[in-house]
Amino acid sequence: MTTRLLLIADTHLPKRAKDLPAQVWRAVEEADLVVHAGDWVDVATLDALEARARRLVGVVGNNDHGVLRERLPEFASFEVEGVRFGVVHETGSASGREARCEATYPDLDVLVFGHSHIPWDTTSPRGLRLLNPGSPTDRRRQPACTYLTATVEDGELGEVVLHEIRRG
């Protein structure tokens, strides 16, 4: 069995965009599991993803308040075909991230995070995979808005692909 994942973070709706790009909504429809690593800003985004995703795992970010904090945790963990995932918004500075996350999350195989809007894909010495999808709506200093897709097959994290948002 292959499980298809969509990883997004830092949507900042409706401040940075009025809605998620159509390309991201298509990816939601194709995914078996959508993971959102915080900074939703708008409860309507959570409601829309809950309605359209087959399965949704999300956490709050530093810009999420009120109802979002009531409905979402700061950290979530889940398993997909035996692969142990965690999702959190912030992991601190890039310097020392792998060692810090290994120590903080010793029981995970994959940690999805956001906050920086900078795509990130590294593996720690122990083998913890660290994934930041960037932002599909607010590129900041990046060349493009981004998100990640990944697969899990036969108990292994498969292909992880960084997607740029096509304009127009």
C-alpha cells in the first residue's frame, strides 16, 4: 500500500492570500493525509481543510490564536504504515537543528515543521528526517511559494518532492 501525504505550513490566510492556490487544493484532493505545521491564522482554513481532506493532522503556530488554539495542539504525532511522524510549528534556529530535534523527538522517524517559510529537507545523524514545506502563500525571501508531497510505502518514507506554486 502507498500512502500519499501533502505537507503544508504557514498559510497565513487571509492575510497573505485570499485562499490556498488551486494547485494546493488539487494536492489536497490527491492526498490520503494532509499535514499542516501551523500558522493557519484563519479558522476558515482549518474548516475548509477538514471538509476536503481525507485525513488532516495539524498544529498551531505562533500566529494562531483563539479558536485555533482551542482546536489544535502545539505538537501532534501519528503513524503511517509504521513510520512515526511528528508535527510542530517551530524548531528554533537552523544552526544545530538536527541535534536539537534528535534530542527533543527521540521516538520519531520524521518531523514536519514550519515557521521559517524556508523549505528544509535534512536527515540527522540518527536518521530523523526533518521536513519544512515552506509556505504556499507567503514566499518571503524565497524564490517561490512552496509545499511538499511525500509517500510512505511498505513501512518506509518514499519520495519527498518540493513543489513550487505556479503563478496564473
